[in-house]
Amino acid sequence: MRMISKLVMISLIISLLIGNIPHKVDASVGVSAASAVLMEQKSGRVLFEKDAHTKRRIASITKIMTAILAIESGKMDRYVTVSEQATRAEGSSVYLKPGEKIKLKDLVYGLMLRSGNDTAVAIAEYVGGSVDGFAYLMNQKAREIGMVDTHFANPHGLDDHEDHYSSAYDMALLMRYAMQNKTFQTISGTKVYRAPNPTEDWDRVWRNKNRLLTKYKFATGGKTGYTKLAKRTLVTTATKGDMDLIAVTLNDSDDWNDHISMYENGFKSYDMAEVLPKGKVDISKDKLYKGHLYLKKTIVYPATSEEMEQFSIKYKLEKPRKNLLASRSEAIVGKAEIYLDGRVVQEAPIYFEKVMKKEKKKSFFHSAEDMFISFIGVNVNG
């Protein structure tokens, strides 16, 4: 990482909004996909894109949303009774049996590693009450994440609805959100998983269909997809050094190689610039603010070597409130705006921390005096 030192500008306005505006830059890489995106996870910056916002069928990468909703339900260790409807799901399957009881956690592993459509229906019925009820939850979460070009109609991505679609950019947003969850990270990157099989003498052993986990040494997770109408779809993640990337391709006959190509180009062309370190920020001469302002997190942003000297920062602070010291120990009082080549690319909240006065340390004499008074009973019940 490189520290970026620039002249900082201070302007006083009331603004508590935390934003993240990716600055899109085309990298010199070609892919055979109809739509593609390469996104950096921490910042959300798009490093490469091709027809990224076109609505397309997405097949089984739908299951990223199904998985994260199951994980966030908080019921991963509970048992699910598999319905007849779930076992009749078409396409890829882990061969669940009607009436069998299986942990939700095991269903999510079967969903992500083997792309089981039967597991998708079983999860939807358990978490959402029904497939339609679960689709409602999927669309609700999509809106929260900011997936504006997306609509879910089922939990598996089969071509049984005309209004089931997303875009490469939206799927990158979804994967970025999901990868913030440690349990999802673990499941997504698991190569082999053993699940109990209650009706047999042998366990189910599932190997991940994501070949990039063994084909590319920097790969950390992902989800595959295919239907006759959607063709091949793929979402993967990769980490090299301090850079975490997300790649998405829709309708791509050469997706494994295209993902590797995008990753190699991204890792080669960009580095993570440390724009602002966490900790105290001395940006105000106001007596109330002085010594009390800080950033909770270090701000990093992917940049090319040419962009490293193009960062600048503006601090925007509220007018100090008289009751700030009395209100609570910390509060957001402004934001730091990160500019790259004159454009806002990221924002971070500035916090006010009330510093409590330290109690003066008692001398040995006073400490001994307190102990003596306590011993003889004075100060106890009057």
C-alpha cells in the first residue's frame, strides 16, 4: 500500500451520508461473454466491464442469493424435513428423499457445491414458507443491496419463469454483499464436503463444481450456472495480496479462461492505495472538535500506478452541537470524501469521541487510609 498525501480542504456542511461510487475503468482485456464485470470487493470499484447492466437469464448463480438468505436466517443448525415437491425439482440434484430430515447447513453446502435444485426448493420452503414466499424475500434483499436490474422468481434459476433475470453488475453487487459473511466465505470456497445420509450406511460426499478453485491458485470461491436459455454463467472470487476481486460472466462459452484473464489483468494493473489511515484526524480548530475526531477504518482504494498521485480529500463537518459532549460517547459529525482525478469515489464517516477525564490516581497514603477506614467499619452503612 502507498500513503497518499494531498492538500486537504475543509468545508462545513451537515452530511452524514456514507456513499460508495465506483469509478468505472475499462481494462485492456477481452472476454467472450455476452456480459462481464470485474469488481474490487472492498471499494466496489469496477475495474472492467462489458455490457454490465443488460438484463439476462442467470441460471444457478441465482443460488448465491438463496444461500445468503439461508445463512442470515440464523437456522443453519436446525433440521429441515424435505418435501415431495423439493425432490421433484428438475435438473441438478443431490438426490434428497421425501420426508428425510437434514440440517439447513448441509442443504446450503449441497446448494453451493453441487448446485442442487432439490436443496434450493427445500431451503425456500423452510426459510420462506413456500417458493413464492422465498422469492419475495429474495427480491426484498435485492432491493436492499441495490440490484436495480434484477428480479427473482425462484430459488434455483431454472428457466420456468420469464421474469427471472439479473445483470452482471448486479450479480457482482450480490457476491460482494455475500462475501462479507464469514459462513458464506467458508461454504463458497469449500472444495469437498461430507454430509450425513440418514437413510444409508454411507455419507454424501460433495465436490465443488467450481473448477476455478483447483484451476487457479488465487481463487477463493464462487458459483457456477447453466441452463439451455441462459447458457453458461459464472461468479467467482479471487484474492492476491491485499486485493480481493469478484468476476462475473453471463452467457460465456469460455468462462474459466475469461475469469482467469480478468483476474490476471486486474492484479497486474491495480494496487490497493491506502488513502486515509484509521485513527485521529486533526482537521478542525474548533475547541469542541479538536482532539476528538477520528476515522474507524483505514480507507483503501484500487488504483493504477498513474492514478496514485491523483487522490485528494475533502472533509465535511457539521457545525458543532452544544450538547455533543452530553449526548453520548461517540457520534457521526461529518464525512471524508475521497476524490480520484476530481471525482468522488468513496466516502467515510467522521466520528466524534468524547474523551472521559481520567480519575486521579490515589497516593499510597490515601489508599492505606481508605483500607483502614473500611477495616474499622466506618463508611459501612453510615
